[in-house]
Amino acid sequence: MPIGLQDYTVEETSSEWILYHNDFSLCSRKVRICLFENGLDYVSKHIDLIETGKYEVASKEFLKINPGATVPVLLHRGRPIYESHEQIKYIFHHARDNKVSEETDIQIAIDYWTEKASMVGNPVTEHKKYAGNTIGPLTFPLFATMLSYVPVFEILKGLIFHPIRQRVVIFLMLKIFGINFLKLAPIKNLIGSSFKDLNSHLVELEIKLSSSEGQWLIGDKFTLADISWSVILHRLEECGWSYLLFKNKPFVEAYYAKIKKRQSFIQGIVFQSNPNLERGISDLKEYIDQNLFLKSLHKKLGKSI
Ligand SMILES: N[C@@H](CCC(=O)N[C@@H](CS)C(=O)NCC(=O)O)C(=O)O
């Protein structure tokens, strides 16, 4: 799939910005926060993922917008921009009259931390480079609880229409076996290694924050780096990992507490909840308290870092 702004339109429209997105999708949240931060109005088109009820990403209509069957897709005057890290950069440059950022130390640091938090390529690989790629496996328990509210035939439709069949098979397994699917050695190991790799990224984040001279990651401005990290920290909280991963990281904890008070976070995440997500989070909390396997997994991973 190509990335960034394309030179063709996928929709006849008079709207400057259209965002195809999903309430629960981490990458969509990142782009919503960025649009709010920059005060840009957009036409919102909500597209369901299987976790929120059905495979709308694999529908004939949406495949015309993105043949890759993923959200978010941002349209600028009808032209698609693919990949959320490209979309936020595009919004940022557009809001500053397309001025190219200078190669200052500050810009280099912003790019480094933004890239680190991005989700790039296959989300179950390259965890040492991209903290964003660890998030898929760490969300497996929440996928399982959300999918318990989705009829199995909706997932089966994905086997016919979805271009990334491997993802559909994983969701089907999560639907059929629920939390028990996580007991399979390759899945349990993938969650374990994602947890440890993400912890290393967070240790680096803690060190960076402890030496930051301003109130955000790179100084006093809330940058693309902060936007990219807010959605990761938030996902860890909703999946019940934050009490383990934020422990002994007072700067990360304080940073996330500050992010949660920011208007763009409230508009882009808190006001954009979803019934399946709320039920999934509440069920997962109970599982973490009561399910023997999840309890022991948390205990083991907590000790491993
Ligand atoms: N690297 C892409 C990742 C896009 C992506 O995987 N999006 C997920 C939601 S966060 C999705 O649309 N999944 C649809 C599916 O798996 O069926 C980006 O940053 O935009």
C-alpha cells in the first residue's frame, strides 16, 4: 500500500477534511487528537472494525477508500492520505502553511519519538524499533472480551471479504476460544515479548521525561510526539497493563495524568467511546481479578521487568 497523500481523489466532496475512523482504533484516536489540537473541522465517517461489531473496513464501499481495509484514512479535498503517522504530519504541516520543519535538535527529537510510537508494517514485528507495534498483541485480551459481543457470522464474513486473512483468523480464534486462546504458547510468548519490549521503550520515555525542560516530552509545546504517545499510554490503561508498566515510572505516570486533562484527548478519546469497548473493558477488569490464567500472566510479567 502507498503511504502519505495520493495524487487522485476517492470521493467527490466539497468538504476540506473527511476522516474515516473508528472509536476504538488507536491510530484513529491519534489523528482525531491531532485534528482537535490544530482546530480543524472534519466530516466524521465512523467505520466499524470487527471489535466494534462488524467488518465495515472490508465492505465494498470502504475498500474503494482504502483497498488495504484499515482505518484511519484522512481525505484532504477528496484525496486520501494513508497511514496515521503520515496523516498527523500532513495535518501539522498544513496547519503551518506547509512550511518545512527545520532540522533542529528539537525537530529531530520530535521525529524520533513520533516514529518510535508509530504502528508500521506488520503490527506483530519490529517491536524493538516501534513501541506502537507492541500494542496489537497487548490488546489481545481486550479483543477477546469485545468479540464476545460480536456474532460469529460477522467474523466469518471477513474470511470472504477482508484482504488480510491472517488478521481475521486471529479474531475468529479469539471469538471461539476467548481468553483461553491466549494460553497457546506462541500467543502467550508474543504477549510476553511485546510486554518486555514495550517496557524498554517506556524506560527510555521515563528517562527522557525526567530530563525534559518543559512540561511535555520535547519542551513546552504539545507536539506530534506527545499525541503519538498519549494513545499508547491510554491503550495500556484500558487493557489493564498500566498498573504494571507505569510502576516505578513516576514521570510517565505524571505525564499521562496531564495528557488526560488535555481538551483534545477528552474530545478525541473520552467523548468518542463505544458500547462494545465499554463492555469489553469492564469484562476484562473482572477477568484480570478472577481468571486464574490472566492473574498469573500479570503476576509473571510484572516480575519480569
Ligand atoms: N499502520 C497503520 C495501521 C492501521 C491499522 O491497522 N488500523 C487498524 C485499527 S487501529 C484497522 O483498521 N484494522 C482493521 C482490521 O484489522 O480489520 C496506520 O498507522 O494507519
